[in-house]
Amino acid sequence: MNPTGTPSAPVSLDLDPFAPEALQDPLPMQAALRDAGPVVHLERYDVYALARYEHVHTALTDWQSLQSGAGVGLANFRYEEPWRPPSLLLEADPPLHDAPRAVLSGILGPRSLRRLRETWSANAEELVDQVTAEPSFDAVTALAQAFPLRVFPDAVGLGRDGRENLLPYGDHAFNAFGPPNDLVAKGALRVAELSAWVNAQCARDKLTPGGFGARIWDAADAGDITHAQAPLIVRSLLTAGVDTTVHALAAMIYAFAAHPAQWERLRGDPGLARIAFDEAVRWESPVQTFFRTATGDLSIAGSLVPDGKKVLMFLGAANRDPRRWTAPDAFDLARDPSAHVGFGMGIHQCVGQHVARLEAEALVTALARRVRRIGLAGEPVRHLNNTLRAWSSMPVRIELA
Amino acid sequence: MATETSATARGADSASAVELRVASKSPAADGVVALTLARADGGRLPDWAPGAHIDLVLPNGMTRQYSLCGDRWDARAYRIGVLREPDGRGGSAFVHDELDAGDVVAVGGPRNNFRLAPAERYLFIAGGIGITPLLPMIVQADMLGVEWRLLYGGRTRSSMAFLDELAVHGDRVTIVPQDEGGVLDVAAWLPEDLDGAKVYCCGPKGLLDAVEAHCAGLPAGTLRTERFLAADTGPRTGDHAFDVELRRSGRTVTVGPDRSLLQALGEAGLHVLSSCRQGVCGTCETTVLDGVPDHRDSLLDDAERAAGDCMFVCVSRSVGPRLVLDL
Ligand code: FES
């Protein structure tokens, strides 16, 4: 801390968190960032990086000093036009953020999800039975993608056709939070077509009654949000509800495949399923980074962050900060992973976290019942994304119980 | 001058997360005091939005609900306005006569049953202390550039709180002290055409009944009200010690007054998954098999609280000496 109280310029580094090598294996860069200081100025993008748990947690909760309304990606909506109309949840601040958030957290809250538990468990059993009929398979496509794509679009109330568009759309949306690099360029080829499909699904008459989507429209009828807001809130579900869960499930399966002793442990105590999922989210942090924008000249741990500058929060780095976690690189079911920042924290904390947890619990419980041993059958392959930590394939071999 | 965004990352872990200090107490009108509450360590308080109230657990064991009427951009203080209720059962009298700056109170929530929903126009109607939840709504309507008007009635001008703060709004505010202008004439004040408008009303029963009668037949969600109840709103207690029986693991854990239930469970080696540790995210929801929870979360509505079959162990406690959980 600066004894005079006048914040000073933070350390400056020339590293690119969005370069392919960093996306492939972000851990060394994260450690370097944590060790360089509480705030690090990244020259290439002129943004201020936070990688220690304490400061990331504070930045996430301090919505007054660090706004989301100027975009949670690198693009600064104060000066740049967003690629699509901003999200009413992720890219909005109070008071605009309040009503959409309140409506969605009611619809996706644990008590309103109870009615899905049985169906999803049955679905998970069925899928696991099918998939484990073979001794080896690709856990990304066969489980981590297949399960959410089986249950989530139904829960939202989407029609059958075009569901395959959800993954590439989400992938592009999360790439677009980063700089305009090759990953964004690649997604841009299909963005018009995918956006058109997603936007069309948000219309009231496309959504089956009783689903999350229809209930968002019902909230508009009740006057809690406007009818103009409803489709954008449905869009948030479709953008943020699939890829993130897919990658979190893949992270959990990978963690178990790489840690046979932890799989044993889970099989001995299936009640650990909930802890296991959150520990996997801490350990792999499927959503690696988000940006905020300083609403005034800020002092973070004595370092000056000037007004209007972007602040890049490394959720993944915070979740492995040895200042906060004992042996952070270990995937360990004996740990209490509570208060990790993998779902964010504060008013923007992932509103779908209970949905993801329920999906994970259903899937891993079914898997633990049927599978005695699960191990990697080959090198898993990373899928690169500017925001997400993901796998594109993960060959596994299993032994049935 | 840079704002220091200070670290309270571990703050929510502390046992005193729901204990606040009276930072200041000042008269707001005849029979009304304004209190500001803050954490002893000056840390952030749980977020809130206009219309939210907190449960104040007084040192004498009484619990009262008060709307937050401060500035949500100041994350380190809550402001409430407390009317002395001559016919009350002593909660407000305690606040007026006994509670001093520096005293500690337990706080539940904030909870919000009176949210500001989007509208093309707002029509605010306040009776007496019912002005409190409307004050932050007015600030936000201004911020959003949404047109609004306020009709504010009270017994006498000197008994009406926060008139000074409303003075800046000029003729958007209509002040009607009863001894000067009689009871509020809602029908005359409300416009004929309420299309696209929302009416927010808070105050005594008579006023609410009148407004409800007038607004009957309007589209759903047009009128939004909050009734001020002087009565106790359910069992709530101070931070006494209690025992928790964990039915599935066949163990009993004692929760001391200086510990949250979540902490006590963790110290006994039983990790309940949590996240926000402020009663806002829902992660630590736990099934209650027996006993009466002392709910201090921001999530359950009144019916769910009364059902008492689930609780959020990061902030909530026990009314009685014993609680049985499905853990
Ligand atoms: S941890 Fe968020 S409600 Fe208890």
C-alpha cells in the first residue's frame, strides 16, 4: 500500500492472455500475473488485470466502481458499438439490471427447479446407459455436450429444429468478449445466420408453455419486465446456458478421469456430487475471464486504474490463488470449494448456476452408479476460446460396476 | 481523487456478517428518526434495490421490518426511517428511546417484495412513513429518465419525513398534510389514462384500500403496494446458541452466538456448499426436518418462510434451542 494514499501506476507487462499458447495452457501466465502484483497493466490492450482471489472477488462485488454496462468483454461500449444489442443481464448495471435479474433468478432458482430433478435424473440414467454400452467413447461429445443438449433446450421450451446452432452461437459470443483475433474471425463467418436463428427462437410463439422461456414472457404479462425485454432475456439463457455447462461437465469428467482416487471417493459417498461439480468449476474455471470498466479513477490495492479503463478479472487465476486456497492445483473432494469465483460473485453472479448444478448432479450420479473406473484413453484435445476453458475431445475408457 | 475499492473478500465469512452498528441516529420529522447502519469494520453490506426492506432484530429481542431509504451506490451504509408507533408493542419505542449510535443490532435480508418494475411513467403515492421505500425509487426513476409524480400525505407538515429531500423536485411532488388539505384525494390526483404507467403505493391500510379500489380493473401489475405492518412478522431472534441435529450423519453440532451455522458445520468437518454467504445466491439451501428456522436470507418469500422446511445456513439461525437438518 502506498503510505501517502495517492495511488501509483501498477506494474506493466507485455503478455497476451488471448494468444493461442496462453489459451491452450493459461496456468503459467496466471501464476505470473498473480505474482507480479495485485494489479498488472497489460500494455498490448491497455487494460488492468486482476488475478489474485482477494482483488477479483472485490472487483466482482463492487458494481458501483466497476460497471458491466460498458461491456464485459474487451470492447468498451463507451466508445464502440457492440456486435449485438447488449445483454440486459450481463451487460447492464443497476437500475436497468434489476428487473431482468429478479425475474430470471426467480425462474432459475433452486425451488422452481425442483420439478425438473426427477426428469433430469431419468434422462441422465438413460444417456449413461446408452453411452456406457461401449467400453470407450469421447466424453465431450457423448456426455458433456449430449446431456445439456438433451435436457436444457427442453427446459427452456425450444423447438426441435436447429438446436445444433446453440453451441456455435455460444462459442462465438464468448469469443467476442476477447480481442478481435482469429477465433472471432472464424466465428464471424456464421454469426449472421446463427444470430438470426437464436433471435427467432426468443419469440413467444416459438416457446412451449411452462418452460423457462415462456415464463419469462409470463413475467412480461405480469408487468415485471417489458414485452420488449422478454426476448432479450430469453436470448441470455440461450447464449450463456449451454456452452458454459458443457465445459463445466467436461471439466468434471476430466478431473475424475485424471484422479482415480477421487472417483473412488465419490462412488463411496455419492452425496459428494455437489461438491465435486463446484470443485471442478473452481479447478478448471470454464469461464476464465470477464471485464469490467472503471466508473471513476480507482485505487485497487494502491494502484491507480484510470476512469473508463477496462479491468480484466481472471476468475481462473483467482480460483487457483495459493493466497486463498491450500494446494490449489489439486482436484480434491475433501476441500470445501465454496466461494470460488467460477460463477462470478455479487449482483452478476451466474443466474443459471443452480441449473448447471442440477444437470451436473444428475449426470455424475448416474455415471457413478454405473461406472466403476473411468480413465483417459488418449490425449484430450483443448478447444480454444477467448473466454472459455474447454475441451473439444476427451477419449475415455470405462469399466462398468 | 480516486475511490479506494477496498478488499472485503473474506468479509462475508465473518461471523458478524448480519450484525450491524448504528452509525448515526437523527430526527427526520416529529416522531420519526433516521438510522444509518454499517458494519463495524466498515465493509460492504449486501446489495439491495429500491423497495427492499431489512429485518431489524433489536437487542430487546423484537423484530421489525424497515424499508431501505438510503443510497444503494453507497455500499457501506443502510438508512431506514423509523416512526414511533404509539400503539405499537414497543419495537419502535425501543428504537426511539433506547437505541443509540454505537449499539449493535442483528439484521436479516434485505428482501424485496416491492420491486420497481419498468414502466413508461411512475405514479408514487405515500402515506406517512410509507414514503421511505419510495425515496430510492424516485432517485432511480430520475436516473432512467422516466417521468414520475408523487402524492405524499401525512398528519401534519412537521410529522412528514424527508420533505427536505423531496423539495428539489418542485411540482412533481404534491404534499398534502391532513390538517391543511384533508385526506389524500387519490381519485382526483391519479390521471384518467394510466396506460403504460405503474402506481406504487405505500402507507396505512386506509390509503392502500382507497388506491386499490380506484385501480381495480387495471391491467395486472399496474398497481404495486406494500403494507406497513407494525406487528411482529414472524419469529426472529438475537444471536443465541443452539444445537443442530444432523439427521443423516447422526451428529449434533452446537452453534455458538459468534458463529454462523455454516461456519459451525464447516468446523465440525461437514462442508455445506456455499457461495455468496449473504443469503442471496441460494447455494447453501438446506432441508429443515424439525425446529423453527430464524430466516435472515433475501430469498424466501413470506409463505416459504412460514413453511419452514428449508433454510439458508450461511445467514439464518434457529428460533428455538434445537434444529434438525437433513444433512
Ligand atoms: S451461500 Fe448464498 S445463500 Fe447461502
